[in-house]
Amino acid sequence: MDSPTPTKTPKAAQVLLADGTEPEPEVFNHGVDHRPALNGSDDDDTNLRDGAALAENSTVHLDRRVRLKIDHRLCTIAGILCAMDLIDGSIMSSASATSMPAYLGLTGNLIMRLVGAPLFFTTSTVAFGLITLCMAYVTTWRQMLALRFLMGMAMAGIYPGLTYLLSAWYTRREMQLRFAYLQSGQVIIVATGSIVNYGLTFLDKQQGLRDWQWMFIVQGAISMFLGLVTYFWIPDFPENASRTSLFLSPQEAAHVLRRIDEDRKDAGAPEPLTARAVLEPFLDPKLHAFSLLFFLQNVVSTALSYFIPTILLGMGFTSADSILLYAPPYYYAVIPAIISALVADRLAARAPVVVFNAVCLIAGMAMVGFVHGNVAARYVGVMLATGAYVSNWAGPNAYQTSNVTGQWKRATVAAAVSAMNALGGIAGSYILR
């Protein structure tokens, strides 16, 4: 038997195909499945099986290594950036439990595709931090509302942008777990932020500033710092992976594009942006179905994230205790979020998991609203509802990105869904009184 090509191919038997010709040499260590039709001896069969096993093991190893790198660089910073929106809600709700009680969201997702993810998220995050810092010095509600409007513009593209960026890096069966990672990091930071807010209440009247002012100052400074870190940490889209330093090798970047293209045929740079590419997705019923789903989801999540301290005040807790008790429901939410994602990804079934979490959400809200005289039961209801709605962020996100293909279509659907999501936030701010 001839020796294999020495440059790239590992040792494997060279065999003849059924028509008597020699098979083309393949590069096993790049993950190519090499299984030619053969008519040889048992030794040939054994060597070919060994070669196929080597190729499969190489592909699995490369897949695992690439996913870990993407998880490390993307899911970590995505959870932190996403947390800022909820932390903003927790500051407003914490402040409402101290000495003051507006939410607005807009969307600009398509811009990210044109300017690149690092610049887009850095600009949005630094702007968010600067506006948050300015909120510490407002003296009238008109000033606060003007800054809230500007903050809505700054934050508009972060969540839909992260949704779109994650969907560009992972296959459909991997998405819900990654969205669950994002949500878990988000709620852990939010829960920790509420504990920090509790500590900041002890700075009331220090340096001539009230406790709620310290909350805005601290978050604003941290957000601006994170914005600068984001530019060097968050990866761009897969076809531009080489622009991100210390991330993927050329072989790994090519492997990412290949596996995404095998999954849904839309890897790489999108076609030129046209009005038709943006408007045509609005004819797809799935866009409107997902928009309604996210609207209803955010009605509840906004009501809870903004008003948990107010609800706890109504249960008889002190102002400081209500801020501190904001944290446990979000720490708990990590558990059902990860379990829901593992089950949905393993079964490749999103809808049953979404429905189950929706039922848990209804049960939790019913306990909060209709159980009287039992503070423990109402607080369990808060935890149950919080865990359910956090779990259902990952589910519909994966549901949406798994059923929409095409670069501009996914970008447009993510933006439209986020617009309805923002309207749900406005409605949710009027739910609890």
C-alpha cells in the first residue's frame, strides 16, 4: 500500500475505490469525514475505520475547543452588558424604596452589522454609564425624564444586538443554553447589584449626596469602565473573527463558519443591505408571533424587576430590607434557567418548556397577588415568578433565532421583537401599584 501524503494526512491505509482509482487524499485533522467506498481486505476496513474515527474525534475536539473559546469571550461579556438594563431597573426600584420612584426602550440593531460589534457595544455602554452618572445630579422630574429618554436610546441596541451576535456564533441546538448563560450572568450581577445598593443606603447624606445618588454614581462609573473593556474583549461576527485579538486561530475561525453554514446556510458576511431585505421579514407571521410573545413576557418581567422592593415594602419589610431581599429571587432564577435550557436543547423542543415556565409564572404572580396574611408564601411566589420569567427569556430567544434564517432577516426580526419588548416594558410599569 502507498504511504499517505506526508504533509497533512495522518497515517492511514491507502486503498483503491471500486472502480480501481485511488481516492483523493483528505485532511483528517481539519475535521473532514473521509469514508470512501472500498473493495479491499479486512485490514483495509480496519484502517479506514480508524481513519474515520480519527477524523470524527478531531472534529469533536475542535468543536469543543471552539465552543469553549466563544463561551469564554462572548457569553461572559454578554451577560455583563445585558445586566446593565436590569441593574438600571433595580436602581430605579431601589431608589423608589428610598427617596424617589420610567422606562423607555428603542432599537437600532442594524447599525451593529455595519460598524462592528466591538465599537457598537462600547459606544452604547459608555453612553449608558455617562447618562447614569448624570442621573445622580437631577433636581427635577423633567431632567430625569429627559435622561431616561437618552438612556433608552443608548440601551436600545444592546439586548437585540447581543441576541443577534450570539445567534451568529452558535448552531440552533446550542443556542438556548448560551442564552441561559447570558441570562444567568445577567441576574447574578443584578442580584449582587441589589446587595451593593443596600450597602450604598448607608452612605445617605455622605459628601452631601443622598443614597439614591450614590447608586447612580457607582453604576455609572462601573458601566463606563466596562464599556472600555468591551472594545477589547467582545468578538466581532464570525467572518471578522481575525479582528479580535487572542481569540480564534484561522483554522478555528474557518471551522466556525463551516459548522454554522452546515446548520442553517447563512454563515459569513450578509448580502448588501437593501430596503427589501429589511421590510420583507415583516411579511413573515413568525415575526409578529415572536413580537407578541416578547411583549407579554416583558410586561411581567418589568413589573417584577421594577417593583419587587415596592412589593416587599407592602409585605411589611423596611426600606433597607426590601432592597436586600431583592437578591435571592434572582440567585434562585439561575437554577430553572439552566435546567430549562438543558432540557430544551437536549430534546430540541422549545415550546413545551416555554409553556411550563409560563404556567409557573402565572402561579407565582397569583401567589403574590392573592395570598394575603402569609408573607412567606408571597415571597415564594416572587421567587417562583422571577425564576420562570428569567427562564423564559432564554427559551423564546432560542425559539426565535432557531426559526429565522438569513443575516438581515435575523437582524430585522431581533430589532422588531425588541421594539415590542420595549412596549411591554412600558405596559409593565403600570401593572403594579
